[in-house]
Amino acid sequence: MAKMKGKVKPVQAVRAQRLARIRIFATDVDGVLTDAGMYYSESGDELKKFNTRDGMGIKLLQGAGLITALVTQENTKLVAKRGQKLAIPEVQQGVMEKLPVLRAMAERHGLTLAEVAYMGDDINDLAALKAVGFSAAPADALPVVRKAVSHVCDAKGGEGAVREVAEMILEAQGKSPWT
């Protein structure tokens, strides 16, 4: 629990305050928007499965005025195509160090890292997850990542984890389409 002027403030209230400040939602791709599998066809084409509900979560965040972003180490046409389909304005591929990219993105939009939410699942996401205002990981993220984040989702990567966090943000900001 957090302290607030001599009183103890419930963790949920602190979490809601942090979520209410979020203006950028950024996520890793493999293991968060996908199930972390890399599928190859007989002809060598790479395939990934994206969850439609996660896509709707991103669209709902955009509709609420948040900036959305994909930040991934991979560099594929598939990610570019998914970013285009969802009209994600910030698609950063081939990123080895994600924190500097998130910091620059925030600065470009006149924001601070406290106003950024980031989702990741593996060790290359740790620095970014520890630096942003709100961090989350799918249920099947690496244990070290789950220990480092603000929220561990009930859903696994590629199975609605992004939607889960999107709904948390929208609810905290009073922009939930269900209320």
C-alpha cells in the first residue's frame, strides 16, 4: 500500500491514478500481441497469429485519444501490415534497446515516461518496463518480467492480454465503452 498524507492508500487506487495519466500505449509484438510462436510455411513464409480482440483494444484506445505504438526487435512485413491495418502511428521495428525509443517517442509527443504504458514479455523489455508509468506482461511472460511489472494479465500473449490492459486504461480514464 502507498502512503498518502498520513493515510494508507490502497494499491488499486494508486494503480488507477497511474493508468489515468497514460497517453501512449506501446507494446512489444512477439509474445504479447502474438503467442510467441513463429510459424513457417513450406515455402518459407513466416506467419503470426494476432488476436482480433487485442486489435479492438488498440482501436478503443485510439478512439479515446491515446497514441498507440508497436516496439519490436523483429523487422517484418507482417508487423508493418498489422500496424497499418490498425492505423498505429508509431511502428518501431528492429529495436534492440526499447527504452530510448520509448523516451524519444514520449518527447516527440510532449509527454514524459510517466504517461507511457508498455507491455512486454521477455528480458529485452525489462528496462522499458521498469521506466514507464505503467507496465504490464501477459500471464505467460518470463518470471523475471512478471516480477518487474505493475500488472500481470490473466490472459496469455496473443490471447487477449493487450485487450485486458486496454480496458483497464479506459476504465481508469472514465472512457470505458461499457459505462
